[in-house]
Amino acid sequence: MNRISAGSPSRRRFLGQGAGLAAAGVLARPALGQTGQRIAPVDATFLFIADVHACRMASGLSPNCQQEGKTDAALLRSIAALNAIGEKHWPAEINGIATGLRSAGSRIDTPLGLVVGGDMTDDGGGQVIQPSEGTQLLQFSQRFQQGVGPDRVHVPVYVGLGNHDLDQNGPPNHVD
């Protein structure tokens, strides 16, 4: 059989992709607002974190959390660092290698928000009503809520779920 593998270019594929690129170039236009005026670019700073792994349980920490540094004190240090980001400058180099950042050397603007990419908790819980469940979600929500003071995040917080945010060890009839 004379089959052309999916990876080898054919004339038809080449022409089709070329036409698509040409159309994209012709149809590309600047972003316009409802008034038809060009929208000025927005320079916005957001912080992104993931894998917070809040570890508090009703009777202390989950197993191994102390050894892994997943403590309330560590959460508070993270919050202090997030809140202090506006006092820092964009790096011009990292480990001797130029970053190429347009803003290198300039002060980091106050972030417009904190995006949490999941794994807020170490092993979820709280989906069913049990006295010992939900303490990790509670710890995360208490620490990573917007507010004032050293123990609160000073910008809006936008949260996403990760696999660890589901109940990992709930009763058999309530498995996620």
C-alpha cells in the first residue's frame, strides 16, 4: 500500500495550511471596543500559585505534613511573600541568564488578583457532613481570603480545583 503517513507533508496539506495562514493574516485586525475605537493594551499583573496543600485536620495535621513543611506557619509565610510582591522588581537575569522581560529592573505593579490553580488541600474532604471533614478547606479559606493584615491576601483570590481537593478517603458510599 502507498499510504502517506500523518507526519509527512502532502501538497494538499501544504496548500491548505498556507491558505489558512494567509486568511488569518488578512482577517487579523486590532482589538476594537464597542465604540469602534482601538483598545489600548492593558499591562496587568496577576499572581499564580498551585499546590498549597493545606493540611489541617480536626485533630492536628494529616500524616507526614509536618515533615513536608505543610504547616499553618508555612501558609502565613507564603501569604507574607505574596503580599510583598509589589515591593520587588522584575528580574533582569536568573542564575546569570538574561530574562528578556520587557519590564526587567522595574518595580512589579500591585497584582490585580491571585489565581490558585488547584490542590488547595492535601486530601480534600468536606463534601459530606462529618465532624472531622472539611478542616483543610476551612484552613485554606481562612488563610487565602482577601482582607487586610498580615494573615490575609491583599488582592482578590480566584480559585480552581485540583485532584487533591476531592475527598481522597471518605466513606465508601461517598467516593468522589
